[in-house]
Amino acid sequence: MIHHSKESLRERFKKVRSEIPKYRREWARVDLKTTLKNNFSKYGLTLSYSSFNSELETDLANEYLLKKGKLALPKVINDEIEVFQVYCLKSQLKISSFGMMEPDENLCKKIAIENVQLALIAGTCFDSSFHRVGYGKGHYDKLLSRLGCPIIGIGYKEQYFSERIPVEPHDKQLDCLSLF
């Protein structure tokens, strides 16, 4: 078996993800919302994310969660992810230093991590043991270790890695994957 570093997997799957055709992206975007509505509606406050670069688009899913009063989004503050409930996607988000949309802490309600009932987590790739490779900053590893709710890795089917992702002691395993 070939040893793959997280960095090589990150670069490989960012490229794979960026090459997914538009029709596949649209199908996955719609299917995420449908799956959330049909399979996860029993959960209350749900931590999602604002899509960045070529990540699976969460806009429809986030709008659905928003209408149900269940949308929470992450924001990096002092190298830690904090969670905020969002009530309006148009007026309560701003561009972060990473270039993604995140809650404006002055306009959104900060949520205690214990109140999150479901977490939807992106990654660059995922394996059959429910491990993920993120962007390499460790922000989500810290967050995931604090969550006490089901944690679902979401992305495109093309992001599935058939071998085992290298795991470090700080890496947190997801509870399941939902790849579209």
C-alpha cells in the first residue's frame, strides 16, 4: 500500500473537487437539501457551513434550516471555531479573512456548543472509517472534539478515498458520511 500524506490528499482532492461538472454540483446541492429534510428533520439546531471555493454548495440546505429556525454557522475567533445562530443570510454574514462568508458576531447570537444537535462538516476527502482531511489548520478538529451531537461529513461522491486516511491523535472521527 502506498502511504499518502494528508497534504498530498488535500491537494489531490481539491483538484478532483474543482473538476466536478456543473450538472453534478447542482444535483448534489439539491440532493443535500432533500436528504436533510427527509432524514435529519428531527434534529434541532444544526451546524452547517457557508460553501467556499468548490465545496458542496450548502445554500439550499442553509435556507431550509434558516426557515426552520435551526441554522448555526461557524466563525473562527482567536484560532477557535465559535458557533452562531443565523436568522438572515443576506444581512448577518460577512467575508472572513479566509475569504468565506461567516456570521457577523455583532449581528448573530453566539450559541453554546452543547446546544448544537447535528453538525454538517465539509472536508477535502473522506474514507470508509469516517475520517476526513480538512484544510490543515486544525480548526475543525478542535471543534469536533467539543461536539456532543451526530457529526456528518458531507461532500461529493468524488471526494471518497478508498484507502485509509492517515490519522493523528488530535483527529476526530465523524459519525457518518453523506456524499452526493
